[in-house]
Amino acid sequence: MRTLDYTSEELCAAPRLRIALVTETWTPEVNGVAMTLGRMVDGLIRRGHSVQLIRPRQVRLVREWSRQRPDLVHVATEGPLGWTAVTAANKLRIPVSSDFHTNFDHYSGHYGMGWLRQPVAAYLRRFHNRTAATYVPTAALAARLAAEGYRRVEVISRGVDTALYTSTRRSEALRRSWGVSPEGVAVVSVGRLAPEKNLGLALRAFAAIRRLRPDARMIVVGDGPQRAALERSCPDAVFAGMRHGEDLAAHYASADLFLFPSLTETFGNVTLEAMASGVCAVAYDYAAAAEVIRDFGNGASVACGDEEGFIARAVQLAGADALRAELAQAARRSAEAIDWERVNDSFTAALLRVWRAGSGEAAALGEPQPGEA
């Protein structure tokens, strides 16, 4: 990760930019990208910068930006709107940066379209290499993209709202509504119910837990195309649907064990949210978990793809109440150090670097040369 080039005092004294933020997802849509962007935009505005939100309905960008030129364009999503925005910014010689939020190329195999993985990967690389900087949330992802031919990749991590996500929101009434006794084990999964999230492994882990702890109950928070199939495969689970704000925070805090078996995340905000909520997490050594979880220090980390190891660790912690409670307390302490304000300082400084590079660099990042991916 690049070091922060600006002190807090220098950030306060830095020029105030007009930033056009281009995204195909935004609140009230519920996903990690929309949540992250909302936090970062709030941080930019608090630091005195103005942000113009560009959504899919706004497509005449060359005309728009010729009339009211932004200092910098930041593209958060890589769809058709994002491509149009990068093209317009380069045509007008406006510095442009981008985010890599989603491993779209990894998703194809989960939807029976594995043949699309290489073309999608090539498109994403070409897309991001047309921008002055690509921001990713973890050092591991930065290294992977660099090895795949991405240029100018920088790490801007993620934060967590430790005031919203806290163990003080634990609710015995909510646990009773799930059918969990005060001494029982509530096992929670939070996220989109879709094939790429690998939720079948979470349910298999719960089935193994249930053999050891008959008082355990599985709570699945979220919605998506796999919901009906998952409900059929685990009829005893509580499917809580989409939850928001303090209600979502209470669902985290009222659990005892958090299972996150995904291997397609660029980060995985839910891992930090569970830790901040004082819940022991079991996750693969990947994405956010690789950055923040110390195995048996503040949670459980399992080698990527080791499904039997994942299940074994979940069962072990479900049966070890004292150890699980100790790791949950350590998880909360770790989350308290992951501050959105520090992340937003890093993001602001990164955008200022791109802006200072000026229009000369933006002009050099136009359409790729023939044969360039």
C-alpha cells in the first residue's frame, strides 16, 4: 500500500475538488459497493470536496462535462456507464481514476458460463488500464491484479461503523424469536443468497454443528436467487431476509458464530461488521479475513478451499463457548482500530494525487493501442 502523501493538516489545506463519481449502484440498493461508496462520498464531502453523482440515466457525459467540467472523474463500476465515462474523461483530458470492487470474472463459473471468464477478465484489465489509478481494498488483490497485467494499482482499504455494529445491540428477545435459548448457539450468515457466495458450505457446516450442539440454530440474513433452494435444503434455518441499519446490527450482535465461506469477494464488508458486533467469525484466509483475522487470535481463518477444515473449525468453535467468547471480544477490539476516517483520508489523498498528475497523464491514457489488453 502506498503511504499517505498528505498529513491531516495538509489535507485540510489542499484544494477543494469537483469530483464526478460514476457508479451503476447506489443507495437504496443494498450491497457492499453501494455501502462503501456512500461512506467514501460522505468522507469527501466532509473534507470540503463537491461530488457530482453520475448514474446510468445520465449518458451524455461529453456534453455534460464540457459545459461544467469536473476536476476529476472517479469511476466506481465497470459496466457500460463506466466505460462511457472513462472514454469521455480521456477525450476531454480530465484525470480519471477507478475502483475494482467485484471479481466479475470469477462469477462466471458459478452461473454455468465459465467460458466467459477470460473475456471478462480481459475487458476488466483493459477498462482499468485506461485510468490513472485503480483502487483495490487489499494488498493481496493488488498483487494479483499486478501479476495479471493491471497497471497503477493502489490499496485503499475499508472501514467499519463501530457505533452501529456493536455487541450492545445483542437482543435476547430476537434470539427467542429465532428459537435460541440463552445458552444456545446462534450461527449467522449475512449476504446475498447467490451461487458465488458458497452458502451450501455454510449450511453443511451448520449441519455438523447441530450434531454436536442440538441447541444451535442457523440464521440466514439476506436475499437473492438461491433463497428458495437454500430454504429447501435447510428447512430448520431462520431465513430473515434483507435487514438494514440497527435491525441488521442487532441480527449480527445477537449471534454467537459468523460463517463466511465466500471465495469471490474483493473485500467482504460483512466480515468487519461481524467482528465489530463482537461475534466470532470463521472465514477463508482471503479478502478482508486475510487482512484482519488472526487465526485463534480474533477469529478463525481457514486455508482457501479447505472445506473440511472450514467445517471442522466451525464445529470446534461452536462447542467451545469460552474460547468463542474470548475471540469475539478480541474481534471487537480489532474492529475498533479500523476507522472509516483514516480510510477516507487515504482515499482523498489518492484522488488528489491523480488530480495533481494533471491532464497530461489523462491524455496519455486514451484508447489502448492495437493488441493491448
